[in-house]
Amino acid sequence: MNVSLIFGDGHLGRYLVPILVDGGMAVSVIVDEETALPETRHWENVAVIREPYEYQSERWHRVLSELQTDVLVDLAGIDLTGTYTEVRDTVSHLIGCGNIRMYGPPQIIPTPEETQNPPESEEFARRYRDLLGIQGQATHDGVPFTGIILSQIAGPGGVPIDLRGGNNPDTHRAHADGEPVRLPTGCNTLLAPCDVTDAANAIYLAIIKRETATGELFNVGPPYAITWEKIIGIYETAYRRDLIVNTIDWDEFFADHLPEAEANYVFREHSCPDIVKIRTILGYEPQYPPEEALRRGIEWMRKTNIL
């Protein structure tokens, strides 16, 4: 089986490639022109196509129209509609990935595979419309399609969520050096950092179980979610120091500390996917609880001198 990965050089792709190679599949990756790829045995025979993934790019669409593959996995979802248009007559399975925030601020916890509220970001809103549109169109066209919705990715190879809600190594370093953590008073939102190995295994299951995965939209995440209080405790152990936590009024937090909606989202909205469906249909069982996923990410930062 030939499998091609769009954005295969990213955090998730770098874990998915070895799983596919060990599964006996021929793998190709479509990556940015400047990307440096791993020099390990799993990547020795991986075919590389270098073309930036850009929304509604004619060059990008031309690359896809010439692609010869059995399975195409779009790990980024930048232009899923364009991707589908170019490959629907040539691939035997298309997998499109998205982010849990595409559902919008949740009404149900854990969050099932369905719209909750309008997404706050127009980009997330567009991508979710595209995903649902392709799900319906592919069913009509008889094209095997699977949607994968991911929670936050953690684990080795990427910077885990920091205590300002981003993925900034400078923020990790600042708090590890003793900068106080600021939280809104009574903050109890739930987060579900998913280890990159588990996320990669979920996509692998969708590939090898195409018949049962076709037409479905699956959430992927860890076995449970945790609070910011728990995350702070994990990072105290990982940073090897006690952290000073200053709680401030919600209005002050959002007006002065983190005014950007993109940054403060995880402090005011739960991000906790319901993974019952993928467990039931594909037999997905995450290996790493969120605490371990975060610890593995911090350990990787230390080993690579990022922290």
C-alpha cells in the first residue's frame, strides 16, 4: 500500500512515518521546500515531494493532480476542499485532519463529534465547513473519506502547551526560571494533551481499517482530561522547582494579561474530546495519559537543550 502524507514533516508526521514503514507501507511525504527531514532508517526510502501547502494554490493543486498514491493523509487541512477535488478520482482513501476547536466552544464535556457553537476563528470555521462538506460529498461520490479531529498534541518532538496557553519555549524557560504563573481566579477548564504517538496510532488504525473508518468523523485524544492546577503540578516536577501562582480577576486576566482570544481560549473553554467512538469502531486505546504526554514533551525539550 502506498501512503502519502501532506505536512509529513511536522510533529505528527514524524511519528506516523515510522509506524507506516514498520507496517510494510511505501511512504511519501509532501513537505515545505526548506524542510530538513530525519536521518533515520525509517526515512531512508521515503519519497519526498517539496511544495509549500498553500490555500487555493495552483501549484499545490497541480502537485496533487499528479500524485500517485493509494492513501492520502492531509495532516494540516489547509485546503481540504482543493485536496479532495484533485484526488477524489485517484485515491482509495482520503483522511483529513482537524482541531477540536473547529467544533466551537463546547456545550458538552467530553465533546462528541458534532458542532457545539460557531468557532471563534474564521479559519477554524472554514476548515470545519470544508470537512463536513467533503464528508457528505465523498459519501455521495463513493469516495472513502475519514475525518480525524485532534486535541492538543504533546510528547517528544514538539513543545507542549505552556502556562500562557501557547507552545512557546521562551514561556517554558521563563516559568522554569521562576517567573510567576498568572491564572484567572477559579480557573478550572479541562485540557486533554494527547501524546503524539497515540495520535499517530489513531491515524494508522484509520488507514488499516478503511472499511470501518470510511464516512466517519473521529475524535482523537488521551484517556481523560486534566485541569490547569494539575498541569502546574506536572510542570513543577518537570521544571524541578515550586511555581508561584498568582490568581487575578477574570476581567483583568483577559484585558491585561492575555487579551488575545486565541491565547486565552484554553483558560475559558474546555478542550476535552469524547473518544468513545474511535475506541468502539477502530479499537483505539491511548497508551499515554495526559500527564505522561506533557512530561515526555518537557523531557524532550531538556534533551535537545530547548529548556
